[in-house]
Amino acid sequence: MGDMGDYESHGDDLAAIGGYLAMFQVRSPFTWVDRGLAAGPFGPPPAHISIFWGPPDEPDFSRNLTAQERKCIEKAVNKEIER
């Protein structure tokens, strides 16, 4: 996951992705876009945050997140915000 070529690996831990987004003040509602999401407070316009599979030097852009994966990330962000 990353923005502007600065990518962090979180494996397949969707809760870690949610925590990472919350740390950078990303808040719902999310605008999911192709291969990631558009999120603030990096804008306007909002930044595109890429979420992809595989190591940063060999990303797999072959699929978007499923609805269930998106829901897990959103839940993790909201849980982190409530702390």
C-alpha cells in the first residue's frame, strides 16, 4: 500500500492496512477506485492510495479488493479511530 511510490508492505493483514490508514488521518467514507482508494486529508483533490498484492518491487495489479476486503479495512480504520 502506498502513495507517490512510497510503499509499505502489510502482507495480507487487512487490519494492519486499516491501522496504517488511520495513522495518516484517512477517514471514511472512502471513495474506492481502481486498485486502491482516494482519500484525504492529502488534498484537495484527494490522494490516490494504491493497495496491491505482492512485494513492492513486483506488484500484482491484477485485481481490485473484494467488497469483503474493503469492508474489513473500513472496519479496522473505524476501530483505530475509536481508540
